Amino acid sequence: MDNTQYSSLVKQLVDDLKGVFTTAGLGGEAGEYKLLTQSFLYKFINDKFLYEAKAFDAQNDYDTIMKMRDDDYEFLQMDLGNKSAKIKREDLIESLFNHQNEDGFYTLFDATLNDIAVDNNDIYSVETAGNTQVRLFDSNLLRDNILDGAQRDVVARAIINKLAETKFDEHIFAAGFDFFSTIFEYMIKDYNKDGGGKYAEYYTPHAVAKIIAQILVGNDHPENVRIYDPAAGSGSLLMTLASQIGTDRATVYSQDISQKSSNLLRLNLILNGLSHSIKNIVQGNTILNNKHPEKMDFIVSNPPFKLDFSEWRDDVEALPEYNDRFFAGVPKTPKKKKAAMAIYELFIQHIIYSLKENGKAAVVVPTGFLTAQKGIDKKIREKLVEKNWLAGVVSMPSNIFATTGTNVSVVFIDKGRAEDQEEVFLVDASKLGSKVKEDNGTQKTVLSNSEEQQIIDSFVNKEAIEDFSIAVKLVDVKARNYSLSAGQYFPVKIEYMKMTPEEFTEKMVFYQDKLDELFNKGKELEDDIKSNLMNLNFEERG
């Protein structure tokens, strides 16, 4: 099989599981995404364990493992170390499959997931800002999410049959990031919509994540670096950056207020070989309770743009590190439209504060940030330019995010810029892309691979392209009130046409005749209007 066939195989399992939940009346229920993601994760962990066991010793198939003495099996798990989760033999899918005809099978299914969660708590648990541990699996996944008791065994049997039918082999585990990022996005796409009672998250498009990662890393080969997202969501930006750097050379740090986002990020890390970073996932309010005070090498973020944080706005100003961390201030609470509070302004300042002295960052912002002539936006831009921390900006096409019509840009920050670097690089990619209609009727702009590469190559190589990209001196940025809109710096083009004196005279005569003709028509129209006006009569109606 090639990657396309493997992708179809895994997507079919996802579709089959969704079909199970829909048949049981659970489609669209709040717990459906838990049932899907935790069932899929159980499958992945199970098959990854069997894959690693066989890689350690080719004779270690399921039957051999089941015949091992207890101490030999324990030694095997010790030998595998962090390459795989710890799993009791009775918790393997094939073992559970053999018990599916027992009454109350769903309780055995729940107990199996509970075992795996407890046995791997030190590796796979996510920490909250309040220092609580969120386990890998819910302790009573089926019982708590299937309210109809008569359906629990039915659903449990259907799940275990689907999991047992599909085989994840060594080719799938060797497929790499692009494969699993596609699978992950496919798996959560129905829980990734704004509104409708489903999981609401602005999923960063893969094209934007790819452009950010490749521009940030450029031609460098960083080693042993910390990468961080203070509003991580399900982690698409972090996964793409980690893949670009190398998962063995990057440690992931994240924080997000959403428990659902943090759970999905954990799944993403496991799928992409970054389980060693799960201990650094934090669920909690980044602005009020920053759990990662250590400075970072790379930061990527697509923070929320607008959000009502009026209830805790004043608490931000009371933070001991307020002056250093929020140098440009905190948005005021408006009397109306509290939901329009620009929370992204806090995240940009937090990102600047969290960077190492030579760190790099990329943050998605509303394009209006680039030209605002007062307030916090202007103060942030001023500091980036005055400190020579601004590397450049890429303005994206409209509707690059299908869930929001807000035009967005990506601001690139580099605290390690040399003093003699006196230019920033601006790219206007707003005219790129093709419009496509999503299944839900929304319109989205999609960049082709060549367009993505054009943006990346132009920025990395500092290649100026007419009406697309330009290097701008810092003094010119300051002269234009720190505006970062590329279009304001493109040269004004004046086209000249060579002609003889005779040709010039001929043109002038032609234009004079045209003007006379238009003036005459105008005079005729004026006379007609006056004549019609004089012919109007007054009529009294009863």
C-alpha cells in the first residue's frame, strides 16, 4: 500500500466509528468526539505497542506475547521504555475482543481504558493551571456518554469489532507527520466548527501552518529547542513546526484554556511521536496564570482575536510582572460590545515577553493590526520596530480561514536580529489563492503548493517581487507611522508611451473631437429636460 491507501484505510475506520455512534443515536451529542477520539487513541496505542514489541524481537506477535511468563512480559515493557505505552496483556484489543459476548461488556471496555490511563498516568496526563491531572482516558467513557443503558453493550461490541478489523502496521507508523496531520484533521473536522453546539475552534489551515514553520526555521537546523504556543488549540501550528525542526530536536510547550483543545493536542502529540512533551501541556488561562515562565526558542500562535474578558480584565493589571509583560497596556472594557475586546493584544505582548533574547515567533493577527494609528496595536508595532525585533509580515488572502471572514496577517518576530539589519520584509499575498465552497456552504480561499512556496521562498530569500513583496528600511517604516502594510511601500508605477509630435497632435485632436461630441450631447439632454419640465401640468385628484 502507498500513503493514499493507508490514509483511506484509517479514514474508513474513523467513518465506521462515527457510523456506530450515529446508529446508536449519539451523532452530534456532546460526548461523541470523546467516544471517537478515545476509541481511536486506544487503537493507535494498542497497535503501536505491538509494532514496537515486534521491532524489538520479530517473534513477538500477539500469540507469543500472550504465552510469555509474567516477568518476561514485564521485562519486555521495560525494554520498550517510552517508545510505547504500558499495556496489560488483558487490555490488548484482541484480548478484549474475545470477551465481547459477556453481559455487561461495556464495563469491561471502560475498565480496560481506565487501566491504560492509570498505568500511563505519569506520561500521558495533562496538567491544569490548578495542578490537577487530566487522564488519558475517561474512567467511565461509555457509561458517562451513553445515557441509554440498553445501548452500552451494543456500542461497546461495535467499537471493539471495528478496532479489531483494521490493522495499523509498520508502514503506517513510519508514514510520518504529513500522514498523521491529515488523519487528525479528518478525525476532528466535524467537531471543529464555530457554533452549532459542537467543538468551536478556529483550526489553523495547514497552508498557513506550513508557511509559518518554514519561514521561522528558514535554512537553519536548530537543535534541542523549546517550541511554544500560549493558545495552542489542537496544536496544528506546533505539530507543523516540530515536524519542520525534527521531533527529536524539539520539545513542545503549550497552554490553552479549553479542556477539549488540550485533550486533542495530547492526541496530536501521541500520533506525531511527541509523547515526551505531553507533560508540558497545560490547560488553563495563559494570561492570568502563565504556567510556562521559562523563555522559549520558538513561539507560534493563532490566538483568539475578540473575546469578552471583562470579568478578569482588572486582574491582569494586578499581576506582579504586569509592567514587563504587558508594556502596551490592557484593552479597556467598552460599555457596549464586550465580546469585541481585543484579547489578541494581550497574547502578542505575552509572546514577546516569553521569547528568549534570540528567540523567534510568528503570530496570526487581524490585518487591521498592521495599520492602526493609535492604542495598543500602535504601541506594540512601535516597540517591535524600535527594538529591531520585527522580521516581517505576510498578509494572507481573505477567507483563508473558512470559519471567519476576518482578514489575517502573520507577524514574524526575531529578537536575535543583528544591529545592522535595517530592513523588514513585507509580503502581500492577499491576491493569491482560489475560492472553494465548503460542505457547509461557507467560502474558503485555498493556496496551491506553488503559491505557498512563492510566499516562503520570497520571505526566506528576501526576494522582492513587483506588487507582491518588498524589503523596507526601518526608517521608512517609522516615517509612515509604523505601518506594516506592504501595499503602502510598493513603488508607484507610471507608464510612458513613446510617440512622435505628429502622433501626439493626432491624439489631441481625437480627444478634442470626443469632448465636443460629449458636450453637444450634454447640451441636447439639458434642453430636453427643460422642455419636458415646462410641459408638466397640475392635476387635482379627488
